[in-house]
Amino acid sequence: MNTAIIRRLIFTAAGLAFGLASWDAVAHDPKKDWPVPAEAKAMKNPLPETPEGLAAAKAIYVDKCAQCHGDGGKGDGTEAEMYDVKPADLTDAHMMSEMTDGEIFYKISNGRMPMPAFKKQLNEEQRWQLVHFVRTFAPKPQPKKEPAKPAKKAAPKKNG
């Protein structure tokens, strides 16, 4: 074979490999949003937060979630390093405060590689209990305080 043809084949193969690697990096970018349908975002947790529900959810979390998300929810579980997409840090108050209960429920239910879907493994009540439980990892945002308004000055009295 001609060396020019071999060079073209090598450059073509290298370009193809680079293109596929770039596409894979974009398609599986862990920083990309995890799209959640609007109707799922709007769902409200039908369960009240109770000590019993949190205890039940903690047992599920330890069994199904901690190996990736970690015992404390930081995304540092024993299996976390196995995946290109790192598990979410559930202690991130900003991230958690921006997600609705419905979004968290959707993500637990449907998963996304490498996180499994738990819709068939856990019943609806268990998944809603997990929503309450994972929220315990992040500090609750403090309500914004209105700055104190300066007292109004009394109008000067007119002499007369």
C-alpha cells in the first residue's frame, strides 16, 4: 500500500476516535442538567415528615443508596469512584434547595445511568420517605431577613 493512503487511514481513524471520545464526553457530561418533566417537578410530597418515616427511609438509604452517595450523603460512598458520573452530594444546600420534592422523587424513581431506577424496587411511600430523608443531609436555608427599616423622623414642630 501507498504510504499516503496509510497516513490518510491513520489520520481518519485518529480523527474518528477523537470525535467519538468528544461526543461521549458531551453526551455523558456529569455537570449537565438532569431533565425532569414539569409535571414531575410540580408533584408535592403527600407524606408528612415523621420520625418513623425518616427511620424507615434511613434503613432503605443505607441498603440502597449509601454505597454511592455515602453514609453522610456527600457522594463519597465506597462505590462512588467506580463511575464516571459522580453521585450527587446531597449535603449541597444550594443544589438541594433548588430541587422540588417532585424532582427528587422523579430521580429516585427513574434513575439515570449509573444510578438505578427504584420505581420497581421501592413502593411509592418508600420513595417519598426517601425524599424527606435525603433532605436531612443539607442544612435548611435560613429565611431571608428584611433589613431593619430606619425609624421615621418626626417632622419638626413649627413655632408659632
